[in-house]
Amino acid sequence: MKTKIINISKIYTWNPDSSTVDIFKNHEILIENNKILSIDKSINEKCNVIDAENCVLTPGFIDSHTHPIFIGNRANEFNMRLNGKSYDDIKKMGGGILSSIKSLRNSSFDELFEYSLKNIKPFINFGTTTMEAKSGYGLSVKDEIKSLKVIQKINEELCLDIIPTFLGAHDIPKEYELKEYVDLICEEMIPQIAEQKLAVFCDVFCEEGYFNIKQSERILETSKKYNLKPRVHADEFNYFGASELAANIGALSADHLMVINDKGINALANSKTVATILPGTTFFLNKEKYANGRKLIDKGCTVALASDFNPGTCTIRSLSNIMFLAMQKCGLSLEESFLGVTYNAARSLQKEDSLGLIRKKYKADFILWNINNLEEIPYWFDSSNTKISKVVKNGKLQ
Ligand code: NIG
Ligand code: FE
């Protein structure tokens, strides 16, 4: 059975052919089998009807970088930062990623599932219809597999699509020497996770005090052999060539880039690697220096935006808020930030042929907004969910 959406005031979509945002006024959308069949002034077919009640329609948002599989919170660290402690100081005091690891390891599969489900469910209210989700708070074979199985189960349970990333290389657990842990990742974790088809991507926190260039390269080259495509946490706190590694190794995305330099920018600009900026994290960590999105775009990089939702460095889920920060702090235009949470985010997930545009054959994932113009999306800071009238996922009203 087909469905049509009527009474849409304006459709906004990126147009990759003209590199502009297209606006279709008073058009209708016909949907069949979860996909857009046609977009026309008027569709004369007898079928199910969704009444948009004069709303603006955009593609559903795509969040290409999240860490939602955790239990508990780290609100105490927020307070410690305000009292002058850095992310690094907190790690040395036993907090940071390692404290989330402790709580995840102490939780059963069901407890982790319930908590993570609560972490993920609200994304849909902010218009996210597809998200990438990383493991990375287990850091043992058993707990990484538990985390990825939780993602699998939540993906089955919720309407939004969740694409799993293995992030065993998020930190070095206390019981291992670094070298031993890299061996464990390459020799046990990656083969088992690939064999069980639990992840699509493999990510590494390539950063001083975590995984250096050589170790990151070894992990990502191994993941490639097992058909897990590389992504990299790059140039977040210290520059040591992580974005160049991402470009050279053919990573789909290099993420953070707060401290990237010209060499790194050139490497990304001359590669297919998407430059993903995460301004919510910079804001949440109360750092001065945001990723220079303007420069990345001007130098020819493909720039996506994501939330980086996680218990330590960013609890923002709303991609409308991330658009706001990208415009206000990273120099992106309204159109570039809209592109960053739709089509360019899809590119970083290799979904650009089916997600991120309002176009024939694309997935029928939409947000219906109670607004008049595109600029109202970032403008209604913190209340984008109240401006979202309806979310349509796979052609169905949620
Ligand atoms: O992307 N940088 C590494 N990972 C997360 C932080 C994780 C944590 O602090 O729990 C990030 O910011
Ligand atoms: Fe991250």
C-alpha cells in the first residue's frame, strides 16, 4: 500500500548537483515500500494519507558519531571541571572513560540494554532517524561483544536505524599493557566481532595518552582485512597526525578536529574522508577552541556534524542544537550546517545513496516542523523537540 504526505508548506533538501538547498513549495510526497516514489505538486492516487498540517518537511537527521551504550552518569566530572580540573586530570584521578568502563562491566546485559535504550529513545524526539553508535565502554572481549549485542537489540526494538561501530580502542584498561591490549584488539576482538557481524565500522581514539599513530594504524589495517571500515577520533586535544592517518588509511570519517593544522586539513581535503566536527563536545567541555569548520570547508573538505553523545564529554542529543553551535562557533552557514546533519552525515556512513535527501528512491525518513523557515531549526535552541510536529520513519508516522 502506498502513502502520500499532503499539506506540506515547504520541503527543504540539499541538492548535491547544484550544491544548494532546494525548496519545494506546496508539493506532496508519495511513498511506497519505505521509499520516496515521487514528489509532485499534486498526487492523484488513492492511498494512505499523512496530513502534514502545513508543516515544513526536511529529511530525518543523521547522527554519525555517538557513544550511547553506557550505564550511569559522570555528572561529578562536570563539577570537577568547573573547579579547574581538566579531562586529563580527571582521568588521572580514576574518572573519565575508565569509570564508565567499571559500571558497564558490573552491569548485566539486561541492565545495560534498559539503560542504553533510555539513552537512545529520546533521539527520535529530536528528529534523528538514523544514528551511528559506538561500543567502547567495555574494553574486554566479553564486554565489547555485550555492548554491540545491546546495540543490535535496541536496533530491533526501536524504529530508528542504528549502525554499530566497534570502539575497543577507546582507552587502555588497567589490567593490560598497551602493547598487549592492541594485540587483544587485533587478534581476538576484531576477528570475533567481524565473525558475528556485530559491527560495520571500527573506530580508534588516536590521541596522546591513548593510541598513537602506529597502534591506530595497526588496528585499522586489521579491521579493514575483516571488512570493518575505519573511522578515527582525530585531533581532539593534541595534534600528532591523526587526520593524516585517517586520510591515508581511507577512513570514512575523521572526527573532532579541534586542533587540526594545515597539513591535516590538506590531507582530508585531498581524500574521501569526511571531516566530522562535534561542537557540542567543545561546548560541554567549556573549551575555547572550536573546530574551524569554515576553514575545513573553504579548503575543500566535506564537513559533517554530529552530537558525540556520551556520558563524559557531551550529553546533547539534539542535532538542531549542534547546528546552532556549528553556525555560531565553527563558522558554518545555515545551509552548510543543514547539509552537515543530512547528506554529508550520510556520506560518512556510506549511506548517501539512500539517506539524507528528499529525492526519488531515498528512504522515507522525514521531520515535520512547526516552523516557517529553515533558520528556525537552529534558532529554537533547546526546544527543537517542541517544534517537531511529527517524525516519519520508513514511511510510517512515529
Ligand atoms: O568522543 N574522545 C573520546 N571519546 C569520547 C569521550 C568519551 C568519554 O569521556 O567517555 C569523545 O569525546
Ligand atoms: Fe566520540
